[in-house]
Amino acid sequence: MSLDLTAHFSRFLGAAPGRIHLAAHSHHYWPDASASGQERAWADAARLADQKWSTVFEEVVPAVQQAIAARLSLPDPTTITFAPNTHEFLKRLLSCFPADRPVRILSSDAEFHSFSRQTARLEEDGLIVVDRVTAEPFDTLADRLCEKAAAGGHDMVFVSQVFFSSGAIGPDIAALAAAVPDPETFVVVDGYHGFMAVPTDLSAVSQRIFYVAGGYKYAMSGEGACFLHCPPGYGPRPRDTGWYAAFAALEEAGGGVGYSRDGMRFFGSTFDPSGLYRMQAVFAWMDEIGLTVPAIHAHVLGLQDRFLAGTEKEKIVPLTSARLVTPVGANVNRGHFLTFETPDAGSLHRRLLAENIVTDVRGDRLRFGFACYHTEASIDRAIKRIASVLRT
């Protein structure tokens, strides 16, 4: 399915018309509709001042919860809570476990820095123990990870839905959850590269897994709008807690620190709500024009195939000779970016950027990200520009 949504992204596209942006996986453009959300946040702050929080929690938060739940097939929107970034959620999740022994975690060696850096630091002090399964080869990862999970002995299983360094799809979420023998083990799925990119149905595992993602990438809403789906009963009293986590418990009698029973138990404290306003506006825009995640995904996969065919046709040797890390093939699903492994990744990135062609580099991996604001014609133009730069 091919889309042309350029008219809906006129402000970002018009702000730098000479830029070729192939890093949607890193910093996704925002649709024009998001500006109305930003303006509403400012207007509400001016109009309501101290009383704006009633509007935030009674109108904006429920609307965004409903929209996220609909796109993930979650039965109860109130299981969703918010934070400015996913790192807050990781710290809060880790604070749910006993403090008298190391937390035992099963994960992969391909997780994003919010997880990998924090866990590496906690390992240095002996506060956690992480069993990391090698992500590659991807075609056997699911079996290897489920086998480790089935052995038990973990407090948490943490894995990406789509791996940030490759675009490869992670293990089947339901199968992984089913493989964990201890019902008290936290199963946490990092959905940042999956949400709003890969069609996702969590209805079968909504009572079992945590799912964390945000608005910076494919949700097209920018910074400060991350969310966590919290399965009922898991982590009722995180030690890392902000006063918003007590909203539903403020009037309860009894001693001790009170917590909400829904997803709000993982909330923090005062935050900038403008990201949620933008996210609400983006979801409303999508509903208005009938734009769905499956339609975006089909469009992006088609653009990726077109890009790969173009690199072959134009004989862009630095790319055609590199290892394509992202699995590509008949009936092979993948995320919204292509990853080329080459020792020249850094220099290729710099050469392209010097010509206003934006990509992304991670070590020896050069990443090209595609989005709903790209068209077939814009990809064809990009290929011509890339070929002219990398041939010289």
C-alpha cells in the first residue's frame, strides 16, 4: 500500500526543503496536527493556570490512554501510565524487587541504552545479575530465549519487540510469556521500535506483560510522552515512586504509603504535559483521515524494498557490498529501518550528512529509517542523491 501524506507534514517538510531525512527511526517528523496539540497545551496553561492539571488528568490522559489501548488491543486503558522517558519506568520496575539480594534478569545483548547502560552499571555494584542471550542469528533467537526463560530463576525477562541496532523483530511475545514458568516473574517488552510501526495485538497477554514505548519515534509526537502498560497485580508498590502514584489512594484510610491500583501506581511526579497534548492531537488526526498502523507498516515495507532495489540499480557499492543486518525476504517481517554493517559506516554517514542526507550510525552499522511521510517519488530522489554522493 502506497501513501502520500506529505500535505499533512508540511511544516516539518517545509522547514528544511533541501533535507533528505532517512532517520525516521531516530527522530520521526511530526505531522502538522501535532502543532495544534502544542498550542492547546500552552493555551490551557494560560487559561487555567493552577487548574490545568484537572484538564490534563480528566481529559488529555484518558484520551491518550484510550488511543494507545485501541492500537495495542488492550482491554483496559487505565493500565497505561506515563513518564517523560522510558528510563524512569526501568528504574521504577527494578525498584519492585527485594532489596536483600541481586535482581535476576534474562535479556538479550541487543537492548537499547536505557536498559543496557543502567543494567551494566548496577551489575558493577552487584545489585543485579543479567543473563544475556546473543541476539544473532535472529532466526534462532526465539527458541534460544524461550529455552533460557523456561529454565526459570529470573525476576524479570526484558526484551525488545524490534531491536534498535538492526530492525529485526524480536521473539513472539505470547510465546515468550508462556515459556516463563514462574507467574511472578516480570515480563517486560521494550516496544519503542514496535509501537505504531509494527501492528501489535496485546489482548492475549495484557494480564501478563509490561509493555513500554513512547512518542519520540513512530508515534510522531516528540519527546516527553512515554508510556507503560502495567498488568494488574504486578509491582503494586514500587519503591521508586512519585506523589502522582497516590492519586487514587489519597482518600483511603490506613497507614503506610498508598498507591493507585491501576497503571497510575507507576506514575512519577510533576511533568511537562505538552507531549501528551501532541500525542492526543496526532491520534485524533489519524482517526480523522483513517490512517492505521497496518497501512503505515505496509507502506514502509514497500519503500524499503524500493530503496534496496534502487541501490542495486544505481550500483551504490558502499551499500550493496555491506552486510544487510535487517532480515529481508519473502514473508519476513521487520521494523521500519534498514541496517547496513560496514567498517565505513561512520565515514558514509558523515559524507551523506555533509550533503544534507540524514541517516544514523551506531558503531559499524549505518541505519536508514523510513516513514509515512516518505513517498515512492521521494525515495527515488533520495537514491539518486545518495548515489551521486557515494560514487565520488
